[in-house]
Amino acid sequence: MAETLPLPPNSGGPPSMVEHPKLSVHGLSKNFVYQGNPLTVLENVDIELKANEFICLVGSSGCGKSTLLKIIAGLMSPTMGEVRVEGEAVEGPGSDRGMVFQSYSLFPWLTVAKNVEFGLKLQGLPKAERRERIAYYLDVVGLSRFANALPKQLSGGMKQRAAIARALANEPEVMLMDEPFGALDAQTKEQLQQFMQEVWERTHMTILMVTHDVEEAIFLSHRVYIMDSHPGRIRENLHIPLPEHRELDIKITPKFLELKRYITNQLGH
Amino acid sequence: MTEFSSTEAEPAVPNDKRFSHEGATTAPIQKSAKKRLRLRPSTFWSVRQGIPTWLKILMPIIGISVPLIAWSILSYGGFVKDIFLPAPTTVISTGIELFTEDELIKDIVASASRVLGGFALAGLVSVPIGLLMGTFESIASLLNPFVSAVRYMPVAAFVPLIVIWAGIDETAKFLIVFLGIVLYNIAMIVDAVRAIPDELLNAAYTLGSNRLVLLFKVIFPAALPSIMNTMRVNIAGAWNFLILAELIAAEQGLGFRIIRSQRYLQTDRVLFCILIIGLIGLLTDFLLKQLGMFLTPWYEQGER
């Protein structure tokens, strides 16, 4: 079932002749050999992200969703199928697909600002522009006061915000997030969900996030891909008919709960 | 006294209804009296919980004074002949004599510079090789047969060969120290590189790093604390091999002093030189630790 999405606010302007999706995955499969037996982890996965979409991929643990994200990031190669960024097939990792990991992946020897600067230096941006971007994105994630702090001085939630700033600052075509709040406590997690919603409203970054938390997926995304396990397949591409701007208390509205029940049921199949 | 106290809890009823299904034909599981395992707190035997300050001060004092007292009783009490075990005061006065009349400082400088030279050379060679082997499986496969085979060959066995190749001058001594530690350095640095979490490398990739950036800007700094630790561990090895080198042929150095004193049965001199090596070892360990903290202030405390 294909759903159309109301165009996000700043994607206006005349559409070009051939408009490619930001990110697309075609006929992607991944087989592993496990104890001498072939194991299909992902089977014929198709995914498409338009510009400025926030999409979540939900599935029970072990359904291959993290593997899928790693393949999209180019950190692993698929057995079959391909990944395209703006219509161009990609192999291997690149700065066009930024990524935020579940565990803290900040470089512990660099300050928060230097962590954010890491990718900018690689891009060869002039110093003034780098400084501007660091200031802007640290402001977006609310860590301006901690620019010169080392990762070891930050709390878990702050570390994750810094990692998000680092990925955003690189201004990738699409930002991939692998259970970014999975290691956090319930309260911090909710704060960061709200925070992520605000980040999207400010940046309109195209985001693909993997999570097993159904509530998180509904709260954040415009569309949800529901995954089956063994083998991992896209079961459904579900439009989330909620207003674009959301507050945490939307989680207790009947519509939200209905969506939650529906997705949870689908996952249980 | 046992560490665990056991408390008898409600004696198990032979046919406990809670655990057997009604009408089940299988025999009831034999249950012995239930024991509760409870750990009593302990100050002395605390594991990873720290010890109080008084104990922290007292234990090293005991640790140092007991052997000293034993030594004193053995020597002053006349239980052991002076020629086997000279008294502490004798060793100290001999030591002062060595410094004032025999220019021991020259030997210390000679030995220390040999250790430093061989050690620095080993560092220069092992750090790049270890980083490359830890990073690239192809390089590891290329060098592993050599590195792991030679590591098990005792350096002492190479000494005659080294003397043939390099003569008996300073080069030979550097070479022995170098060969003694370089392979251990490499093996430990390879392990350190492999212990870097995947996420760090993946983060670098998705930020646009190529392999060169990965090696210099991510893998090297990430492995640096472990590299510094490796150096600290292996400089002790360097001193071992230095004495080995100096035993063979040398005109000065602490090893040379030791072997010559042995010839004249000057046990007090031997002991004093060994003591000096120990002190230099403690000093270098301290300095390398400081250097490590200076180079990697970001490293989590307590892990060092």
C-alpha cells in the first residue's frame, strides 16, 4: 500500500524533470552463512525516502533492521540489490549518509566542538564556515555551553545529542539513526524524542531511524516501515496521520494508541 | 571462619505441592534443606570497593619493613655469612663509596642511555608496524608468521649471532635491547588496535573518512593510551635485556659492575647495583605514567 505524504514545508519550488528520491533501496537481500547453513537475514527489501521525510523502521529484535541500516550506510555489503542516493548507486560508506549509533561513538580524545568539526575538516570547509556550523548545530542540540567539554564529562543523553550534532553538521543527504536512544533511561529517552522532533522542525533533515520502540516510531515519523523477521522483509509501509508538530502528550490520544495497537499487532504476527 | 553465612530456611516438605503437578506420575524432585548464601562485608578483603586510608598507608609500610627486618635479623644476627648476605648498612655505605670513589654515575648513565636507545628504536619500529597489523588483516597475515615465530625465540640465543654481526660495541647492546622488546611491543599494540570499538571506526567512515584518515586520526589516537601502557610494561623488559647485553662485553654499565663485583665476591656491590636498577625502574615507570596522562588527558580515569 503506497501512501502519499503531504509535502514537507520547505520542499517547495518547481519539481525537476526527473525527481529522484533522496534515498532508495531496491530488491535488497542479505544472506549470512551461519554454522554452515545459509541464513536469509533480509529478503527483497524496497525502501524510499523523499527529501525532508522522517521515517522509522520498526521491527522486533533480530529482524535485520540494523543490518539493513548498516548496508545503507555502506558499512556492510548486500548479497543482492542496491542502495541509491539521489538516484546514484552507492557502494561503501560516505559523508552523504551520516549515521548516529546506539552506543556512544564520539571520539573521546576530541572536545564536543572538535567532534562536530571532524567531518567538516574532511570536507575541506574553510575555518570561518566550520566555526559557524559548529556554533549553529551545537545550538540546535543545546550543547553550546559544552563546546569545550570532553565526551567523558557528558551524561549519556548529552553524548547522544553531541553525536547527533556531529552527524547533522556534516549536512548529509540522509541521516541514519540506529536505535539512538536504545541505551538511555526512559525519561531521557522521552526528552530526546521531543528533542529529535524539534531538531527535525529546525533542519528538515531527511532521516531514517531504526527502532524497536513502536511509540518512538509513531511519535517521530511521517511514515513507518514495519518489518517482518526471519527473513527480514518490509511488511507494511504505513503513513502516520498525525499533525506534523507533535508534543509528548500526543502519546495518550486515542488516535496514537490506535496506531500503536495496530503496529504492535502487525509485529506480533 | 567462612565467608558465607548459611541460614536454614523453612525445611523443605518432601512432597511440596507447589512444585508438583496434581496427579503427576513422575517422582517428586528431591530437595535438600535450602541454604541462603549471604556475603558478609569485609574491609580487608573488599573487592574493587577501595580500602580505608589507614589501611592504604599501613599496608605498604608492612610490605617494605617485613623484608627489611628479615634481612636485618639474618645479617646482623649472624645467621648468614656476610659474603652471602651483607648487612643493610654495609650495602648503603658501599653504595656511597661507589658513587664517591668509583664513579657509579657513569655506569648508570651508560646503562640508561643503552636502555633508552634500544627502547626508543623499538618504539619507532613497533608502533607503525603494530598499527598497520592491527588495522589491515592483509598486513597482519603477511607479518604474523614472522612475528609470532620469532617472539618465541629467546633473545639470549641470538646474542652470539649479534656479536658476530654487530661486534661488541654499543650497536650490539642497542640491538639486544631492541630485539628483546620489539616483538612484544608489536603484539600488544596489535591487540590494542583490535580492541577499538567498531562504532568509532564506523562513525569515522560515515563522516567521510578515507582509510588514511582512519589510521592517523582515529585508530592512532584511540590506541594511544594502550600504546603508552605497553611502553610502560615493556621498559622493564628492556632493563632485563640490557643486563644480558652488558654481561657479555662491556667496559661500563650496571651489568658490567655486577658481573665484575661477582668475580671478587663483592656481594654488597652486586646488591647495591640491583637496588639502583630497581629505583631507576620505578622512576621511569612514574615518568611514563605522567607522560601518558599528559598525552591522553581525555582517557577515563581509573582505567590507567
